[in-house]
Amino acid sequence: MKLLSIIVPCYNEEENIRDFYDELMKTEDFFKGHDVDFEILYVNDGSKDGTVPEVKKLHEEDERVHLINFSRNFGKEAAIYAGLQKSKGDFVVMLDCDLQDPPALLPEMYGYIVNEGYDSVATRRVTRKGEPPIRSFFARRFYSLINKMSRTEIVDGARDYRLMTRQFVDAILSMEEYNRFSKGIFGWVGFTTKWLEYENIERKKGETKWSFWKLFVYALDGITAFSTVPLAVASVLGVVFCILAVILIIVTIIRKIVFGDSTSGWPSLVCIISLVSGVQLFCLGIVGQYLSKTYLEVKRRPIYIVKEEL
């Protein structure tokens, strides 16, 4: 029999552990009919509720359920990477525990890989129903911006819910960078991908762990990970302001010689200094972002630390 590894990152999902398992088991008959068995890897990313005890209960009932328990919260990207490293399946799928990624799509996704030869089947939301309007607006602007700045295509509305072949997974694992942005990594490794679209599904229990600020930081990570355009923007701004300064100096000298105008007073000087200082700090911030990522990479710290494994 072939093996399907199911990676489930969890952070304070005590209420959803059992419900997710029950929904997943509804696809079991289909996979048994195709000689495919499961291994279910719950990756606990430092939860502070009863997530771990709930997974252990499932482990006692079903030996196919495994637990990878982090020593603290390392973030979803680390949880995804850990699950991929620990997976042993011929096929690997990642989906969230909150049931916003419907397990019912798995049979269709498996069919595309086996019958049509795709290397991965990914999902994307065609609507953002239930999200705050301002969050949806900035999310769409982010995808539009990063696709203009990066050579790696990142699909608008793409979810982490993706079924992959072992070859595809091995390609992802070969990228051992510390600062991970999976949506970009999936596109960068290439291979043929089939996209499945579905309506947005709101979580039934619990609250989202992604605040606006966390999403903003995550977006910055994606831009710095897959584009160097911001560095080019900083350089261009520097050149533009140098040229502008030279022009203004020439204009000031000509006005003084020809018209005898007095030089502008302190208000204009304060405005110019404030503007130029702001641009300098903005450019310095861009360079600082890339420098900080480089600093974290060269330290070679582990992406995650496992406290307990079942």
C-alpha cells in the first residue's frame, strides 16, 4: 500500500482536534479503495491550551495519529517544515486544523496527481467572505505587489492546503533557509501544479491566530525572501535626491546672481531636511530588513526544537 502523510499544524486548537479527525476519516474509505493508508502528523506549535492531551487521546485510539510537540511557539512555517521532515508518505498533504481547509477535497486532489500526472494540487480561495474588509483589501494589494516585484509567482488567495508527491516534498526540504515563506517556496521549486478553487470557509470553533500586525510582518518576510526590488528602490531614491539637490543648488545660485533674491528662510529648510531625513531612514530601514534576515541565516540556529514526539 502507498502512504499518505497528513500534516496538521496546531496552535491552541483544542476544540478542533477531534472534529478535524472525524472529518478526515470520512475520506478513509476512498483511500482504502485505492490502497492508500494514512499517517496523521499533528505538529503542536507551543499551544497553551489542551491541544496536546487531545492529540494523545487520538493516538491511543488510532496508532496512525502522531504528535510532534515543539518546545515553544516557533511559528507556522516551522511547523510546516517539521511536518515535511518527519513525513514518510509517498504523498504528503498539509491542511489547517480549523476546518477552513476541507478534507472532503482530498479525493479529488489525489485523482489529479495519480490520473493526470500533476506534481502537486494546491487550493485557493476565490472569495474572502467573513474577513474584515480592510484585511481583504491589504491582502489583495500584497499579492499584486509581490507578483510585480518577484519572479516567483504567488497566487492570490493561495492556501497552504496542498497535496504533493514525494519528489515535490524533497525539493522543498532541500531549501533549508531559516527565514521561510512557504507560499514563495512552493512556487520557486517549480513542477506542475493544479489549482483548485473553493469558496472561503469560516472556522467553526476558536479564533484566528493571525492578527493584522502578524499578517503585515509575514508579508514583509515574503517580500524580502523573494525579491530584491526594495533595495533597488532605495538606490534609485538616493540617486534621485542627489540629482534634485544639485538642481536646487544651481537654481539658488542663478536666482541670487540674476535677480538678487535672498535665499529661502528656515521654514523651507526645515521641510527639506525633514523630507530628506525621512527618505534616508526609509532606505536605511529597507537595508536593515535584508541585513537582519542575513544575520539570522548565518547564525544557523535550528528552525524548531522538538520537546516530545509520539
